[in-house]
Amino acid sequence: MESHRVGLAAQERGLPFLAARAVLDEAADPLPELPGVVAPDGTERMWAVLPYLVAHPQRLPLLLRLARSQRRALEALGLFLEAFAGL
């Protein structure tokens, strides 16, 4: 995954490295193709989901489930960061 390459780059430079992950989907969950939702700078453009939903309205429950899981994953990572950093 992405953190592996970042970890290798840190190791090559003698820098400490820690990766924390939160999993938001099951291995069997289908991940929808949502082109344009994540901009090159990493920001989310949620309006870009609309054309996908118009073409695939049956996927709305899946997207709502992923959104809830994403929220929980971000909360878990925030709690980890607070505990790790001693905030």
C-alpha cells in the first residue's frame, strides 16, 4: 500500500516512520469507480458523485455505508493521534 513506499523513502533517509491505518470496508465489498471525486491535491469533490448516482442509483446504500465507515475510520485515527501524541 501507499505507506510502504513512504516507509522505504523514510528508511533510505534515516528518518523515523510510523503508519496508522483504519480499514473502512470489507475485503468482499465492491468499491465503486468514482472518477473526479478526489482531486489531484487530495481534496474531495463530493459533487462529482452525482453523475455516478444518476447512472447507478442502486449503489446509494453502498455509498452511504462507505461514508459512515469513513467517518468512523477518521474518528478512530483522530483518537489514535491524540493518544500517540499525548494531546
